[in-house]
Amino acid sequence: MTKRRSDIGRSLTDQQRRAAQMLVANEFCELSQGKKLNREELAAEIGISKSTLYEWLKIPEFNEYHRMISRDKLQAYSSEVDAALLKLIRMPEPRIKAIELWYKLQGELADRYVVENEGGTGIPRKSDAEIAAEIQKLAVLVNGEE
């Protein structure tokens, strides 16, 4: 059974919950004019010592609560991300990476790796120098330069 944020939060003090929320806000650069505070500045902003913040970061429930807040906040940006991705796809010269990402998100495309065993294939193995020479030839073909 998955735990809810409110259930995890009950085991924390008000100050710990506030600290977790401020950690997330700091990670999203929302506390100091678009800049991240260091841990000492963040602890001072919360009203605790830096060592207390480090101790809290060792508490599994605190970290779980912090992760849940972060995921919720990130989820709130999903429509913005979708719009940006769609904008890249709709450009006069669409971005191939954006199209690839869209297909991956739709489950229509997945990375696939094929591992073959060279033993017994009868194909001689190339030396590092031969491979480097072939890579150089390909670079010249692709980039038109050496």
C-alpha cells in the first residue's frame, strides 16, 4: 500500500514539514530571486542550524515527504512541458529529439539494445587501430573534415 503525503507528514513536526517544503522551493529556485540558497542560508531561512538540517536529511520519513512534495510540484509543470514539446514538434523544421521524446512518452518507441556473442561467428575481430581508422573515415563523411 502506498503512503500519502499527509500520512508521512504526520510523523514530522511542523518545522520539519516547512523545511521539506522550503527545500523543494529552493531546488526549484523559488526562494531567492531565481537563485538557489546554500544549505547554511536555507537553514537560517527555516530558523534552524545547518547541523539540524543535515540531521533531518538523515530521517527516512523527512526524505520521503520531501520527495513527495517535489514530485507533486514537478507534476504541476507537466502541461508547460507538454506545450514546449509540442512547440518544438510543430516548428518548420521539427526537432527530431522532441519527436523522439514524444513517441517515447506515448510508449510507441523504446530504446532497444542487441547484444551479440562474437564467439564462433567466424568474423575476425578488428584491432583498435582499424576501428579508429574507420571512425575517422566516417567522421570525414559526416562532417566533411578530418
